[in-house]
Amino acid sequence: MIVVTGATGNVGRPLVRALVTAGEQVTAVSRGIAARDMPAGVRHHQADVAEPESLAPALDGADALFLLTSGDFVSSGGSVGDVLDAARKGGIRRVVLLSSQGVATGSHSSALEDPVTQSDLEWTLLRPGGFDSNTLQWAEMIRAQRTVAAPFGDVALPTIDPADIAEVAAVALRDDGHVGNAYELTGPAPVSPRQQTSAIADALGEPVRFVEQSRAEARAQMLGFMPEPVVEATLGILGTPTAAEQRVSPDVERILGRPARTFAEWAARNIAAFN
């Protein structure tokens, strides 16, 4: 049995599908109710990772855990160590942690990773850069006005399709050969907000106008739904990324045996959100 936390999210949902397709028994954990499109045979458990005791029924008798921690987990003082303690009690022997590229590049702390790498469990770290699905924040603007307003229009980063993260996670959860490894996950090429807008327009078959925000305008907007330290760190990466943050990693292709999906592929597959 494999337990997937964050099972209704951008990574968790395709991960559950990938594991079921591979013939695995899966328990899907989320804070909300089960998604309507959950594959047949998947057991759902409603719990909050920030409250490890609520995970116990899902973890009991399972072998592996996909651990996703949210911004809420961090801000509420959630403890990865406590989650791992609960996992051990349930019989978990392997954990795959969704971390971030920022740990590898030095822009983020390793505080979430340390309890995992210092544990006696079999572990694998996944460190993705920005997600293609972050552009879903533009969906309402595009639907209403066929316009995107975003900062740093021509600064390109190799964002990744969450489905690729999910496929890598499925391999790491099932295959012994990835124990003790940390993988940096990116898309196949850097892509700028202006280029992402163009790809969405191509998928829609209609023009979409790009309007470049100032840093101050973007900051004011982001403060409406993100803590200030996260906003500043995010704007730093988006506006003045380091060479390491713009580098394309070979890890997705190395693990999956195919190139990472492009942003245009992600946009075509998710175009209903913008239509």
C-alpha cells in the first residue's frame, strides 16, 4: 500500500492515477473530501498532515509515503519529524518528499528535508522548480479579458509539468534504485511569462494580450494570498534568477526515459481552465 498526501492537488492527483495504473494499492489523503474523478479502488482518507495523529488510519499497514507539505503546514508550525514518527508507527519504510529546487540552489532552507535525510527510512527527495500550473492564477483574467498581467515578462525559467513530477514520484515510490537520491526537476527549456501567454493563446486559438506589471504591482497582488517572506523570495526568483535556477536539469529524462513535457503541452492539456 502506498499513501499519497495532497492527493487532490496538481501533483497528487496524477500521482494517484499513475500508481493505480501501475497496479498499486493506494490510499489518497487530503484535507478535503475525495475528488469525484478518483480512480476506482482508491481508498480516501480525510486528514491534515499538520496533525500527524489524523494520518494514523491511512498509514497503518502501508509501505511507502508520498509526503507533500503546503505553505499552511509551514506557517502553522507543522513538523516533518512528527509525520515521520507517525509513518514509522504505521509500518512505512519508504518516504518520497516533495521539496523544492530552492534547497538545491541555496535560496530555501533545508529544514523540511533534514528530518527525512537524517531518518532511518528509505528516502528520495524531489526538488522541482516552478510549476506550469502556477499560470492557472491567470485563468480568470484570460477568461474575462483575454489578458495576462504578470511581472518580468521576458525572464525565462524552466517550469515543470506537475504530471512529470508525479511520474517521477511514482517511480521513486516503487523502485529501490532511487533510495538516497535527490532529484532536481525542471521542464525541457526555460520559458518566460510572455511565451507562456503565447502558448495559451495558441491553445485557445485566440489572441491573449500580455501586460507587464511592475515589481511593486505584483508584490501588492501577491500579498493578498501569500506571506510577505514568501512573496519576496518568489519575486526574487522570478525577477533575478540565478544561473542555477535557470538551468535545465536532466533528471526527468534520466528517470522517465523521455524528455520532460513542454509548457505548450501542459497548456493544451489544461486549456479548459482558460476557455
